[in-house]
Amino acid sequence: DAKTTQPPSMDCAEGRAANLPCNHSTISGNEYVYWYRQIHSQGPQYIIHGLKNNETNEMASLIITEDRKSSTLILPHATLRDTAVYYCIVRSISSGSARQLTFGSGTQLTVLP
Amino acid sequence: ETGVTQTPRHLVMGMTNKKSLKCEQHLGHNAMYWYKQSAKKPLELMFVYNFKEQTENNSVPSRFSPECPNSSHLFLHLHTLQPEDSALYLCASSQDPSGANVLTFGAGSRLTVL
């Protein structure tokens, strides 16, 4: 799986957009970009994933660069409840037996009032 | 109830105790997972079950014994644990192993071993 690089921490003002970057320069053609977040002492929560087109759902938007070497997760109007560790993960869609989803250190996003 | 439910949420046990963690998913998923998260460390996959059959064991010590009686329930039996086993134990499920990248996690069981 391609390695990802994320800043260890970021701050964002409440009500503003939070833009969380992720570098994945070694991504291969069949690998998707996944984002999860983990609020303190809770289980991780799936947010969104994409291959090459930008994606949007009720939680966030995912912008993937044309060369697919980096991506940005956008929380359009951050709230205090969005304070969490955000994980960017690159993996291929597997078929057959289950495979391990590896969580790195992520980015600690702190939304400030 | 919906989602993935874990009980108990908090557990304190001595090194000679036997206890069990329980996980139940109400999503109709076929694959279930145990993860361990120690303080300041990334999540570590422990076990994977697919249609009740164990398909992965990531070199977990035998003092952790999983059980999956059906696709909706997963247990982690604990025996003769060490203080370093204190951690947040997370259960997750996915539609099937091919959808293993989209996991639904429970809130976790916080274990303290004295």
C-alpha cells in the first residue's frame, strides 16, 4: 500500500472550512484514498473515499489532485464536534479475503471557538 | 439498536481474572474485526472473521481468545492478561471482506489490567 504523509496537528476556527492535506506520492492506479476520523476515546468513523474524481457527501468533500499524488479533505463549516484525529489511508479495493486496513498517526484537528 | 455495540465500555481486571468483551453488529455485515489501540499508538488489527471463520490472526498472544458464534456477534475472551494489555479494544464490521476498507467501528471497550 502507498504510504501517506499528514501534518501531525492543525487548528481551525469554528464555522470556517477545515482543509486537511494528505500526500500519497507513491499511490498506484488501483488505489483509493480513504478518510476516517477518531474522536477522543471513540472508535474511528468512516468519512469518505475516492479514486480520482472529487467526492462529496453529507460529512465532507474530498479533493484529489489530477496526478493523484495528494488529496485534501474539506469540512466546509467546522464545529467543535469535528475535533478529532483524521486519518488518510490509501488502499486498493481488495477482493477475496479480508485485508488489513492500516491506520497511521493521522492529523489532530482542533476546532477553536 | 443500530450500528456496532460493544460491552462493557469499561473493564478493570486483575492479571488472574477471566473476562470477556462482547461486540454485536446490527448492520447485516459478514466480516468482523478486533483492533487494539494502546495509548499514543496507532490501531493494531488483532483478528478478522469472515462468515464466522477466522481469516486473520496478527500474531496475537494466546491470552486473547476470540469467538465468533455467528456473523452478528464477536467476543474477545481475556485470561491472564498483563498490565501492558491495558488499551482500548475496538470491534468493527464490514459488508464483506472485499469491502474491508469501509469499516463501521464500535465505541470500544476500555480495558485496564492491574
